[in-house]
Amino acid sequence: MDGYPKGNAVGAPVDPMIPRPFRITKVKSEVPGVFSWHLVPVDGGGFAYRPGQFNMLYLFGVGEVAISISGDCRDGEKIVHTIRIAGSVTKAMSSLSVGDVIGVRGPFGRPWPVEPIYGSDLVFVTGTIGLAPLRPLIYEVLHQRDKFGRVIICYGSRGTDDILYEDELHLWRGRFDTNVHVTVHSAPSGYRGRIGSVAAAVRAAHIEGGDTQAFVCRSEVMTKPAVDALHERGVSSERIWVTLERNMKCGIGLCGHCQFGPTFMCRDGPVYRFDEIEHLFEIREL
């Protein structure tokens, strides 16, 4: 058994275009410009998803945005979304409070692999808000820790005030079976941590390429440097997984807003094995 709650979305509308009402039960300020919601279905039903999938969050009378699910897939009581304020919809969402109701469509998208990577060493490469889509996979790996080899997390942020889920990073760093490398681009005088890029942290980590699977969630412009650093450590493109972002609208591959080469990111992604799309990174402004 995989341990996930069963059923795609118990009690949800069959039509994936119809939002299902969810109530906000917790609002948490994470770092400047970023907040998290805990959501529960108004109808009292369940909600199941896989690591790496996303939902379309609908604010009635304002609009809809695609947001990765960032909680624990085994938690059948709630779903968690961590949201960066980046436009009119997310700005309006930031003003909501506990008890308010939003619409949710999903889950959508291709998830991170879990069973296919059993037995491998794992490297997670991410920065700031990019940790949110990776966190469900990290949770799942830690739930099944004995099924994986070494676990390395390389995380970067602009500064010490932008470190997302800092308490959890400290907890993971304190585990004997997990190596966590946190780096910042700039820091106040006296800071004793690593200063530099995530790619530099990858190069400095003790990564053995042969049986390593890597998971990258960075901005698109920063994905290639991270992948290049993994290549230098011997991790092949067939063992690198990335998640990408586009302006998703329908969530089911119909509207074409999120087209990426011959693929639709909402349906064929947002998770891709890097060798599937490597050639597309050479095309400017795709």
C-alpha cells in the first residue's frame, strides 16, 4: 500500500472544470511576500493527490491561479498551499482569513516519481519558493526512508530573511540520514552559513552520479545552471527531474496557454524528466 488517502477527490464534482469549495482553516505567513493556507473540503469529503501535482485555486469574483500542493500527501485531513504574491489574484488571496471559502479544481499534472526511484541516492536542488513543490516528495521519501540511499537537499535563497520552511530545514538537517546544504546570495556581517549559489552548493556536495536521482525546482532561468552542476557530478539527464511553470488555465491540456514545445505543461508536466525536454532549453523564448 502506498499510504496515500484513497480516491481522487471524494465527493468532488466529476467535471474537472467545476471548482469544489474549500474552507481556509489556517493562514501562515512564511517569508516576506509568501503565505501558506491549510484547506479542508466544505463537503467533508476526502482529497487525494501525489507529490508534485497542483491545483487551480479560484477566488470568487477575482480569478484563478495554478498553485503546487505543498503539504504531506498522507495527511487526509487537509491540503496545504504555499503561495507567493505575484499578481492581482494572489494579492487578493493574501487578504483572506480563516473561515473564508475558495474554489479548488484538481489535482492536476504529472507527479514526481516515487516507486521508480526506490534504492537510489536522492538530491533535491531548489531555492526559495521552489521548495514548496518539492516538499511533498521530501515528506514521502522520509516516510519511506529505508527504501532510499543517501538524501541530499541543496537549498538557496536571496538572503537570510527569505529561507522558506526554515524550521523544517533545521529539523531535516538534524536527522542522521539526511544532508542539508543551505546557501544564501547575501548575508549580514557575522553570518556563519554558506554564501553563494545553489549550483555551487551542488558542486560542493558529495554526490556520486551513478545511481543518483536528482529533483530540481528552480526558476526556469536557474534550472539549467543547476542541471549543469548535476551533470558535472555525474548525474545524467535521464536521472534528473525538473518541474516547470507556465500560465496554466484549464489544467487538462485543452486551452493551450501552457504549451511547452509539443507538450502541455498542465497535462504532460509540470514534472519532466530532463532528457525529455533538454533540447527545448536551447530554444530561446519558447
